[in-house]
Amino acid sequence: MPKDTSYRVLLPSDVQPEKYDLTLEPDFERFMFDGSVKITVDVQEATDSITLHTKELMIASAKFTPADSSKSFAANDIHIKVKEMTCAFGFAEVLPVGKGVLEIEFRGILNDKMAGFYRSQYTDSKGNKKHMATTQFEAIDARRCFPCWDEPARKAVFVVTLIFPDGLTALSNMPQSASEIRKDGKRVETFLQTPNMSTYLLAFCIGEYEYIGDQTKSGVVCRIFCCPGSRAKCAYALKTCIRSLEFYNEFFGVPYPLPKLDMIAIPDFAAGAMENWGLVTYREVALLCDEKTVGASQKQRICSVIAHELAHQWFGNLVTMGWWDDLWLNEGFANWMQTFASDKLHPEWNIWETYVGMEQQRALQLDALRSSHPIQVPIKHAEEVEEVFDAISYCKGGSVVRMIYAVLGEEKFQEGLQVYFKRHSYGNTETTDLWKAWSEVSGKDIGTMMRSWTEQMGFPVLKVLTDPLETPGTDEVEVEQKWFLADGSVEAGDEKKTWMVPMLIAGSKRKAAVTFFDAGSTAKISCGGCNAEGEKWLKFNHGQHIPIRVQYPPSMLARFAADLQSMLPEDRIGLLSDTFALCKAGAMDPIELVKLLKGFDTEANDKVWSELSSVLDGLGKIVRQGLDDAVANAYVSFCAKIFGAAFAKVGWDTKEGDSDNEKKLRSTLIGSVAKYCYKDAAVAAEAKKRFQAFIAAPNDSSVLSADIRGAVLSIVMKAEGTDAVFDQLVAAHDIVTDGAVKINIYAAIGDAPTLALKKRALDWTLSENVRSQDLIYIPASMAVGGREGAEAVFGWIQSEYGQIYGRLGTTSMMLFSSVVRISGAGFVTADKAKEVEAFWKSRELYKMIQKALSQVIEGIMSNAGFVGRMKTSEAAKPGAWA
């Protein structure tokens, strides 16, 4: 049965675009642009009106000329609907069926909202402030630049012409085809026709740039562009770009189809990066680095972001979802592929361990809320998609792709993808098209398996009812599945939700073949011999390939705790995160988590330490705000002891020959030392010495290792908490050129310990010194730093709402939803949940942030429930933390 799409609000289908000839001339003094577009269309039904999307454009005129005719029809009625973001062009005569050209003259704003065709400020080589022009069209902002059919399925080809001051550089999706100087001294540059593609993938940039370049084995020209002075920071990105492109060409079996691939760092950029076909745009911090001094985490992040965006050149650009319902086809696949490709390029990173601890956990945390949503979520109005650019579309989407890979194996997984790309190149698809390709090559019914994962929200907890190592003579174990919810709540009908779960089981010595827990509440599952004599433990969801939680009986947990280091790092991470989530939901006593934590005293893996830090930070919010001071102090001492001891082994300084993973371990440990040991005199003194060296030369990356820089700044801010330290950080911020350093400074300023400094920090956040793209960093750091910080941030959001909305809300709801999330990020009581909810419900934009707010409130209430459970546990006694 065909899918019902009648709920979608789309432009009329009577006229279809085929080609846009777009000319734009930006004015860098008045921050406006003039434009004209000639759209070759196919009139499929006779009509006297053509409706397109427009936003914040002034339409001067429009006319329609049928093919093979010299007669033009001028639009005698131009009707703009601001709320619907459309413009209807009415004609006195009915336009004939067939091909024709719709020509429109218009003017727009070269805005500062990081959306549409916008301006970004940079500093030139002489220290002068200047502006470039750039674009960000996804999801629905091409209409801010030119009238168009701004829907992913309305693909067309584009020929772009840009008119700009000579001396600047212009870039677009394709290489130049023509360039000339007009009599007025301006350059007119036209670019080759693009492939058939969606409007949101069109891009162009005009500015003063430097670049480096090279080409792939197949001859694709790759270039990295940046603002003046940053050329030396492009080398790692170029190397990663070429290696990623060559890997994808081979893996996907369809060569990258454009002659060039440019990547450019933009000073003001709302997202992390954007996959525009042939011209990928990035935040500077996500693309540029000095490979000799870059922190290990940022280096891996740059690699992952590049791999993500280049995966989109196939998944999203070459083959595009038909409508925003299937956004996850773009983002979920790229989320998985960024890790798969990075692992192929850098196997020494063991980056799948990072994926389990970060991407998978983000998915599980959000999807454990009743206010979550399915991976495939119906989108009526296109603007609704802003709310689903979230951890479900990205991280849960990526996690279910990882699950499919585990079930199919690399050969069939790859074969199915190649079928999919060859079948649907330059077209649009929906989720079932991908399932069909994998099913055909594997002989497995992927559609049936995946329906429960993509069409309903949530995921199951598998409860192991019997200990297979205590039942000799049987190869089966009884397992129960039910919907896992973060707050442990149960409502009528919950029991009807079930999933088809691949069972990946392993013992300490052997692995079982993949079996399936078919949709049902209980089952007896074969252990595949993994409970044979000599096995020390038996682990469900071996390798953490499935986005689920697993609850074990105490005897099985005890075996894990006694032999943790014999387990995969991914499984240690999963065991930690599952146990914490189950305790929070009331399925386990928190004292079981405390016992488990004490078993990690010999841990040496950087990703496991990152998960330990995450779990202890989450637990700390509950203990320090919900329990009495004696317990809170005992808890802090416990954390200080384990992190302090582990950090003492690695030390402050990078050692010759340290791997990136060893650098990340140092970074993770000192990050926790900054939280729990900043009052230690020796720690504070050493941090102060390094802080002073940084302040003396903030642009000299050799004076303070990037791997410990953020923690050093934070320790000094928290230990001293003076106006002098604050002023030093602000002064450093104003002269540093590296975005990663600025982010470290924001986090440290957010750690300001006194109310007076917190107010200064939040006031400064809204100054012109802080770019709008960076506005969120200080309040985000402050909100999770304790009760006072959470209160200060919420109060600031209330009192400065107009300014905050003016800088972020008019850019995108996706960006502004971060403000909604931090408004309640630090709270753990029902009273605060009511306050936060009441404030946002009183705002006019409530309907646009309703989903994000529901998730925030549910999160606070889940914390409140955990506080209550902690109070009745042995973990609420100081002695538990000895």
C-alpha cells in the first residue's frame, strides 16, 4: 500500500522546476543583495498562478515566457504570504502546458542571522574588520536568498552567477565557467551547471580567502579555504578530505561525481558544518588546526566532522530523502559513517569505543523519555523539521545503522549500499528503499526487523531473569523485554511496545551466533555455548551494537565487577551506563552502582574513563543538590580520590611518544580533577603556573598543551574566583585567533564561583565580543556547575529573553532550542520543573519549542525521582563512599 503523504504541506505540483539561472550581486556596505532568477519550468497543468517559497525578499517583478515563444506574460498580481513563506505570481492569462521560463527580479537582506545568504565578519591580514558573504540553506532557508521550490524532492540543476568587487574570491558548488570585469570594476563570475539536486544543497561564498589544495587519485580537485592568516591550519583537513573521499569512492562503488570539492571555514556559522555539494562549509573550529599542537579530542572531532559531511555527498546529496520525515536517512547514516570512515583512516584511535560512550548514550538518554519521538517522524510543515535535528535523527539513527551492520556483516552491508546508490542516484527515496536493497542482497527481512526501531519511539530494556552460569546443563536463558523509561514510570498500554532485538551474546572465552528476540515480552534465548565450564561471565549486547539497556541479576553483576578488565572497553562502557540508567529509573538500588564503580580502580582506557566521568557527574548532580552535606562531601572526596590517583599516573605533561588515546586520557582525567580537586593546594598552584604562561602568550600554542588547557583555566577560575582572573580571561579571549581556545575560555568563565562573577559572565555573553554562534557556551557550562549556576542561568534567560531570542531565535529554532535545554539543565526538583515550564509556556514561540521543553521538564522530573530513590538507599550514607 502506498504511503499516505496527504498530511504534508507542499507547494502545488502543477509546475515543476528543472533549472535555475541565478544571478546575485551583494552590497557589502548596505548589507543588501540584488538578484534575478530565470527558472526553466515544466507547466504540467494549465494554470494562471505559480507559487514559490520566499522569505524576507522584496519582489520587483516577474514574467513567464513559454518555450519557443517570444510572447511573455507579466505577473499582474504578486501576493506574498509571510507566515506561509510563499509568493504567488498571478497572471492575466492561463499559462500553457509545457516548458517555459519564469523570470523574477528581487532584492534581499545580507543578514547577520547565519541563515540564508548572510554576512560573516572576519579580520584581514592588517587587522581590519571586514565581511564575507556566505550561505546556509538547510533546512528551509534557500527561500531567504531567492524564490524557489524549497522542498527536497523538487530537484533541479543550477547555474550561479555572482557579481562582486574585484580582488575578492567567489566559490560555489561547481568550478567557474566564465569570469570578466565589468566597466564599473566589478567581477562577474559564472559557475558550471550543478547536477540535479535539492535547493538546500546550493551554496556560494564571496570574500578574501587563502587556500591549499591537492587532488585525489581519480583527479578530483580538493581545496581547503580559510580567512587570511589561517592557511597553515588547513593541512590536516586537506589530508583527511582526500583520504575520506578516496575511501568513500571505493566503499560506495559510485565515484564522487563532481570535478572538485571545496571545504571552507566560516567565522560565523550556526551549525558545526553543512554538506553543500562540492562546497562544504564549516565552523572554523571544526576544520582548522595546527596538527603539531592540536588537542587529541579536537583532532578526532575534525576528522569525524569531515567524514560526516563527505558521507553526505552520497547519502543526502546524490540520493536525497523525499521529505523531511526521513531526515534520519541523511543524518543517521552520516552519524554512523563518520565513525566507520574515521576508524578505517585511524584504527589506532579505537573510535568505536568513543561512539558507544558518546553517540549511543546521547541516543539512549533522549529516547528514554516519553517526550521522545520515532526516528521516522511525520513532518507536516517543513519548519517542524528544526525540532528533529536531534539525537534521535543523528545518534539513534546511527545506532540502528550500526545494529544492521552487526547483523549483516560488512560484505552484505556494503553490497546493499551499492545497490541503493546505483538504483537511486540523483533521485529521492524513503526509508523502505534502503531496507529493500539490504534485504535483496542478504536474503534477510530487514524491513520487518527495523520497523519496531524506526516507526515507534523508545527502546527496550532486556531483563535477564536467570543466571546461565548458575544453571548447568541448559543452554538457555530466560529474558524479558519491556519499554525502558528514564523515570521508571509505567502507564496502561506500555506493555504493548516490543522490539525485534538481535541477540549478540558472548562469554569471557567465546561468542554465540546472532539470534533474534522476536517481538514479544519474554523468551528463552540460546547462549550458544557461552555458559560452558570455565566462562567467567556472560554478556548480552556484546560490543554494544544494539541501542538497548540490559539488566542483570546481582550474581552476574558481581562476576563483571570481579573481572572488568577482561571485557571489551565497549562492554565496560555499556555496563556503566546501563547500571546508572537502571538505578536512576528505580530498577536497581543505587548502592549496586557504587559497588560497580569501585571495581574500576585499575582502569586505563581513556573512553571508559570518559564514561566514568559522565556517570559520576550525573550522579553528582543528584547527590550534591538532593542529599545532605555530609553525603555530598563524602561523594566529592570519593571522586577526588579516584580521579586524583589516576591523574597522578599520567601527569600534567605530554610524554614523548604519547598516542592520541593517551593524550585523551590525560585530558579526561584532568577535566575531572578540575571538578573535584581544584581546592587541592598543589593542584591549584601547578595550574596557576601554567595559567600565567598562557595569559602571557595566549596565541602561542606551545606554552600550554591543548589537551589540558581547558582544565587549567577552569581550575584557576574556580580556585581563585577573582575579578582579576576574569579580566585576564576576557583579555585573552579578545586577542586569540583559535576558536578552540575561545571555547576553553568560555567554559572557564562559566565556572565562575561567585554570584557576582556569574552575573558578569552572563552579561559579557551578550556583548559584541562574543559571536552569536558562541553565545551558548558560557551559560551551558554554568548551568551544570551546581544549584547556584543553574539558578543564575535560568534567571538570566528570563531577564534577557528579548536579547537572546533576537540573536539566536531569529536564526533557527534548532539553535534556540539549546537555550531551552540549558534553562533546566541543572535542576533536580519538581518545583523548578514547574517554574521552567511556566516561563516557556508564557512565550509566543512555545509551540515551536514544545518538544524540546517537554524533554527538559521530563528530564528534571526524572532527576527529582532519582533524588527520592537515593534517599532510601545505602548510597545516601557517607560510609558508602569511603
